Amino acid sequence: MAIQLRQLVAHLGGDLVGDPEREVSGIAPLDAAGSAHVSFLSNPRLRAQAAASEAAAMILTREDSERLGSQYAGARILVDRPYAYFARAAQWFASQSALPRTPGIHATAAVDPAARVAASAVIGPHVTVEAGAVVGERCVIDSGSFIGRDAVVGDDTHFHAHVCFHAACVIGERGIVHSGAVIGADGFGFANEDGAWIKIPQTGRVVIGVDVEIGANTTIDRGALADTVIEDGVKLDNQIQIGHNCRIGAHTAMAGCVGVAGSAIIGKYCTFGGAAMVLGHLTIADHVHISSGSMVSRSIPQAGQYTGFYPLATNAEWEKSAAIVRNLGTMRSRLRELEKTVAVLNAQNKKEN
Amino acid sequence: MAIQLRQLVAHLGGDLVGDPEREVSGIAPLDAAGSAHVSFLSNPRLRAQAAASEAAAMILTREDSERLGSQYAGARILVDRPYAYFARAAQWFASQSALPRTPGIHATAAVDPAARVAASAVIGPHVTVEAGAVVGERCVIDSGSFIGRDAVVGDDTHFHAHVCFHAACVIGERGIVHSGAVIGADGFGFANEDGAWIKIPQTGRVVIGVDVEIGANTTIDRGALADTVIEDGVKLDNQIQIGHNCRIGAHTAMAGCVGVAGSAIIGKYCTFGGAAMVLGHLTIADHVHISSGSMVSRSIPQAGQYTGFYPLATNAEWEKSAAIVRNLGTMRSRLRELEKTVAVLNAQNKKEN
Amino acid sequence: MAIQLRQLVAHLGGDLVGDPEREVSGIAPLDAAGSAHVSFLSNPRLRAQAAASEAAAMILTREDSERLGSQYAGARILVDRPYAYFARAAQWFASQSALPRTPGIHATAAVDPAARVAASAVIGPHVTVEAGAVVGERCVIDSGSFIGRDAVVGDDTHFHAHVCFHAACVIGERGIVHSGAVIGADGFGFANEDGAWIKIPQTGRVVIGVDVEIGANTTIDRGALADTVIEDGVKLDNQIQIGHNCRIGAHTAMAGCVGVAGSAIIGKYCTFGGAAMVLGHLTIADHVHISSGSMVSRSIPQAGQYTGFYPLATNAEWEKSAAIVRNLGTMRSRLRELEKTVAVLNAQNKKEN
């Protein structure tokens, strides 16, 4: 693949300083870029590395370009946000080398005659599309995926192999769902009667906005009566569990293994580190950031960074600190006792002196 | 859908007070019920809301009905346990509107001639049923599910799309297994030889009782030699991991992301909050309740509620408390030192006075 | 199945003491072995149990055999490492009774003409193999598995039902991948622009060594640009998440529900207890052992056992200790205050006496 720099800026913008016909074959970070690559400088601490780079062109801010001066010899693409530009350029390079997928329905797919599949969509081998389902323009539904009755898949959405998208669920345009994700299984709802559990039917849907990405083996349960809602631009990593009737606010991102219990309402622009957990029925404000491995057990009305995990130590040190944690009540009582005794001593001493 | 109240009580019991021919279209909680709904009062604190409800009929106890008096204008269905009745009524409404599934084997399914599939069962597209497997009466096996050699699926059991049910495993009547669940993969068993791991074959089964529900992407490993056992009425949410040779007691319920290591024996009527973890070879008594995010590292011989997770705080506060937790040994030593000093001071003071 | 002891030692080595033509039907641990079984003594504390065993033969060390003396009546197989020998013997017994799988491609499989599948391989129902993929000699690819474009599967590797192995990924010889595992989904990489997330294409691969086992519903993401690497002999249990660009060192073993964030570099011969978590971009030395439920938030340059989880208590006790943990800063201040006061008292006392 050979792309001229002028093609890149024609497509993505930015001011090109240097030879517009210089050809490049791809994009790479500073530590991997060779003379056929475009690279980028988004972290000011890497300026020295950028100066020494052999990259054919460098994506960077006007300010960083001036600071670099003549140290860097290649072409420059001046932009406001180099990292975002890099992401878009990488997407564009990837799209140039992607193999075209031929629209149509694979011979082994089982598409119900009462489903509506756009002629521009690609339906892979062993896919099932049930009656009433709608698959939009230019969708790609890979091998073995399942689309349930009356489900709706927006234009340009991509289901990788082995996705389960259950009856009546909806996903908007440009979604990406990774392998093994299960959208719309029953929520966990039971009534207890003398110790035994009676199932409460889960008749709500999962409704997902546009530009949402859902990781491999992630599960999002359908609502009990109302819907589970994933707003626009949400990004979920792998192995995440979202309980029934949750709402995840727009542009919130969650790393792998996060769990959100039922009916939690999570704000916009939040981030969750890996394996963070949220109890049910809580409300979390916009712009809240939860650290990895932290358990959220109360609502959080205020933006900020929150953390709660036991600090790692050698096993011997942990044994000691954990034993004391178990008995912190005793320690506090001893402290109180001492305070009293010392107060008495102090009073006596003052009287004497 | 229009159902008369007399049909509901004919099917589910309860004493109807009001017009038996009043028609309703479904069931809804107090905050969502309109004049075409049946609703229910199971939480006494919602009595005022019930009084103001427009619901066509209210499921409630005789006692709550008397307290409501004439405040509530609709019909009443008097029962002992309103929430359990609601669950059954919701099931019944759902069954009335469910689309009938036509028994038979889909043309794309691969059912071995040496498997026994009941004529009343539904086998969906792309399903595999291996030799010797048995699929009971009225089972529904949805798209892409896999049933291994000699496995047994009890009557009226429902596998949603993409279930894996491995060789020789057994599930009883009325089971529900959600998409992506893997029942009967090998347990994690190895012998170490000079640092390398030698696999120990896992030749036990998973044996599951009646009325068990298993969540999406949950995994239950087969036993090493003996079986892994899930007793009657157990309810497992999504993304749960049950190790080899565990036994989960009847009617125990586990929320999402719980992990149970191998050979743990868990009692009946227990509950586990989300992401709770149980180490291997432990024994947990009946009626034990483990809070979300808690790690069970010792056996629990006594019923009760148990908890263990680090309390969430702002990141700055956590940094401070975690640093002290790391050094609790030092803090305790300082406390001891003080106690000694104060004891000496105290003794001197007493002598002096 | 009847196997003579001489056949066992001919295949696996060890010195047989006793009747070489004694027939056995399988292998069992001490607490389950009957007179038709071979058993083993690997834990010296079980010597009394071994002495009383009816097993036809006992695998044990020469030293333990001498200590047993004439107490145990059966045959003996003297070896250096009884537990490793047991594992191999169990494998051998299992292989004797395994049903032969007929090589070939099932009629319902969708194998691209441009894929190369060894004639000795077994391709099950509903499998997809895309163009350019290579499936080695004697591989078994079970029902519904997916092998992406240009992926490479080494000889004698077994994919259980419903494995996803994405484009360009590589796994070496004798691998075992369990149901629902997803190898090579996109890593979680985004650039943030004014709060919204822009996807960074994930163009690296997952490269897996020989003798690797990967558990059910485990996910291993492909690298962003460079590869994610799983070295030889690694064993991963179920429900594990490995982020993009990680490297897992040879013979490291991880129990269920472990999560490793992107770009973490983990040494050889490490072990991770269930639900342990590792933050991104950390480096962990060889021979590091992380306890279950522990969060690794810094690099670990030194071998050893590390732990960090909040100790379980009754809920009432936890409420108390957690409240103190939240206020440890206050407790430390009170301690400092006391120390100062007592120091003054002490000084005064010394002056007076």
C-alpha cells in the first residue's frame, strides 16, 4: 500500500508542511516508525524521540512543531489533537487495506423470510436471523451470529462471529459488537417463596445508541419491564456484565471485567477501571471515574476519581495487616482507653505543677 | 391481549373481590400500572401509592387490603404472598402472548441419528446434537446450541441460542440455560513437574437438578473424577465460574460475576452478591449470605451475612487510608509502646499521690 | 477396559514391583480406589490411607515404598514424581477409552476453498474456516468453532465447540482451547476527543506457543500494532481476560476470572489465584505468585507470594472495621497527638523524679 501525504490530509484535514507526494505505507508510534511510516507526537515528553525519528511524516501540534524546529527532518502534519488524528489516520489506513466483503447472504445462513435484511449487508455462514428482525444497510454479521425475532440492527453495524442479539433489542448505527457478546438475555429477577425462587419474566429490551462498541463475551441483560439502555458512544470492553434496567450514559467507557448490578443509573463521560463493580439501584453522576478493582456500594452524586481496593503486599505483610484490620475495633478501643488515661494523667500533672 | 380477572384467579388462585369480568392486558408495578393493568402491593411502605393507583386490580394481602379500606377503587386479589403471586401472574401473562414454537428439527441442525430427541422438542437452526444424547419432551434448543455425546436434557428445558452442553452432562426438568453458557468444559487440573504443567484428564460430569436457571456466559466445569453438582432450584446469574467438583446446594442464588473455585461445597438457600469469590475446598453452611465483592477464604460453618470489601473513597482519601493499612503493624507497635509508657506513668503517679 | 500393569510401565516408565499381568481398569485417588484401580501416594500424610488401600497397584516413590513396608499388599510402581506420573497415567487411560474421531470435514461446515485443512484433521458441524487459514495435522475443531482469515492452528490442537479464533492469530502444537473462548478480538484502544472516543484499529495478532490450554469463555485480545503473546506451556482457566499487547511468560498458570490489563508483561512460572487482577503496563518477574482476589497495581520485580484482599467478617464486624478504615487518617492523628502528650508527661515525670 502506498499513499501520498496529500491524500491523507485531503481525507482527514490538517496542514501539511513538506512534500505532498511523499508516499507512506502506514502509521506507527514513535518507537516503531520507520521511513515509510507516518508517526505522531502527542506526549510532549517524547519530543526528543520525535526529533530523532526517521518517520516520513509527523502528526503534531503547531506548538510542538515550533519547539522541534529543524531537529526533525521529515514532513509535518499540523493538527489540534495529534492523538485523535492518529486514531482517524490509523482507521483510514486500515480501511484502505481491508478486504472488501461481498454483500449477500451465505448459503448456510438461516434467514427467516419475514426478516428484512438490506441488500448491501453481509450475512456470514451459520448466521440465524429470525422473523421480523431488521438488518440495516452495509451491516456485516459474521459467522454464527444470532439475531432474534424483531431485533433491529442499525446501518453500518458490525457483529463479529458468535454474537447473540436477542429478540426485540435495538442497536443504532455504526455499532461494533465483538464475539461471544450476549445482548438481551433475561435479567436476574425472582420472587422468593419459602426459600424457592419464582422467575419474574423479563419482558423489557436492550436499547443501544449509535457508535457503541461492545467487547467479547460481554453480557447486557434485557429489562424486566422497562428497557436496559446504553446511550450513544459508550465503549464496553470484554467480559463486562450489565444487569437489567441499567442505564449507561453517553460516552462512558468501561474496561474489562466490570460488573454493574441491576437498575444502576450511570452518568455520561464516566470511566471504569477493570473489574470495578457497581451495586444495584445506585445513581452515579456524570464525569465519575472509578479505579480498577473498586466496589461502588453507594450512589456518587459528585464528579471525581474514586478508589477502594486493598493494597497488595507480600503475603506475610498482608497476613499481618489483615489480622489487624479484622480487629480495628479493638485497636480503636485501646486508643480511646489510652486517651482517657492520658487525659487524667495530664490533668493531675497540671494540678501538681 | 385481554384477560378477564376470573381467568387469572382460576389459573393462579387467590380471592377475587370485584368484577370478575373486568378485562386486563398485563401486569405492572405500582409506578407503571395504568387502568388496563393488574398491579401488586408487596411492600407496606408503598400503601399510599397503591391507594392512588388506577390499576384495574391489585394483588395484596388481606391485611393490607383492610388497611387500604376504600382508598383504592379497583378490584382486589387477596393472597398470602403478593410478590410470589405477581411473579406467577407475570409468567402467565407472558405465556399467553408467547408465540407458539413448532416442534421439530430445523433443516440446518446436525442431529446424530444415534441421539434421541423427543418429537415434541424444538431444535433450532445450526444446533448440534451428538450421538447418545437425549433431549426430553417439549425442550426448546435454540440456534447454534451444542449438546455433546450422551448428554441428557430433561423435559421442558430451554437452551437459549449458543449454549454448550458437553458430553455426559445431565440437566433436569424445567431448566433454563442462557446464551453462551458453557456446561461441562474441563476443570482446571494439572500436576506440576519441574515447573511445567501436565494435564489431569477431567472425566467427571456436571449433574444439574430440576428448576435450575443458568445465566449468559456462565461456565460450570465438569468434575475431575467425581461430578460437579448443581442441586434443585439453584439460580445462577451471568458470567459466573463454578470450578470442578463443586456442589451448589438447593435454592442457592448467585448474582453476576461470582467465582467458586474447585471442590467448594456450598449449602442450601445461600445467596452470593455480585463478584463474590469462594476459594477452593471450602465448605459453606446453609443460609449463608455473602455480600457483593467479598472474598471467602475460609469455610463458614454458621448461617449469617458476611462481607469483606475495601470501602470506596475519593482517590485522595483512599491513597491515605491504603498507605496506613500497609503499615498497620507499625501503628499497632506504636500503640503498644504508648500503652507501656502510660502504664509506667500511671503507676508512678499512683505511688506519688 | 482391562490393561495389564506391564502395559502401563512399558508406556510410561517406572519400576514395577508385583505381578506384571495384573489387570486394572483405571486410576483413582486413594479415597476412591477399589481393587481394579491403580492409585497413587504423592502426599506423605496419606501414607496410612495408602497402607489400607485395596488398590491393585500404587504409584509412589522408592522412599515411601520402603516406609510403607509390608503394610500395603498390592503391586507398586516406583517413580520419582508420583503426582506427575498419575497425571500421565490418567491421560493414557483416558486415551484408551476415547472414541476415535473420523478425520474429515462435516457436511455442514463452511470451509473456504482457499483454507488449508490437513486431511487428518476433524472439522465438526457448523464450523467456519476462512480463506488462508491453516489447520494442522490431527487437529480437532469441534462444532460451531470459527477460524478467521489467515489464522494458523498447529498440529494436534483441539478447539472444543464454539471457539472463536480470529484472523491472523497463531496457536502452536498440542493446544487445547475450550468452548466460548475468544482469541483475537479487538483490544480496547481509543483516543479521546472532547469526551467522545475514536477507535484505534487493532492490527496486531495473538501469538500462542505450544502446549497452551485456554479455558471456557476466556478472552485474549489481539495487539494494537505489535502482538499479544502467550508463551509455551501457559495454562489459563475460564473467564479470564487478557488485554492487548500483554505477554504471558512460559508455564505461567492463571485460575478463573483473572484479568490482565493491556501491555502487562508477566514472567515465567508465575501463578495467579482466581479473580486476581493486574493493571496495564506493569512488569511482573518470574516465579511471582498472586493470591486470589488480589489487585496488582504496581510492577513486581521480585519473586514471591503477594496478597491483597479485605478479610471477610460477619457483616456487622465488617461495618465496624470498614468505618474505621475510612477514618484511619484520624486514628493516626489521634495516636500522634497522644504520643506528643505522653512524651511531655514523661519528660516532666523524669525531671520530677
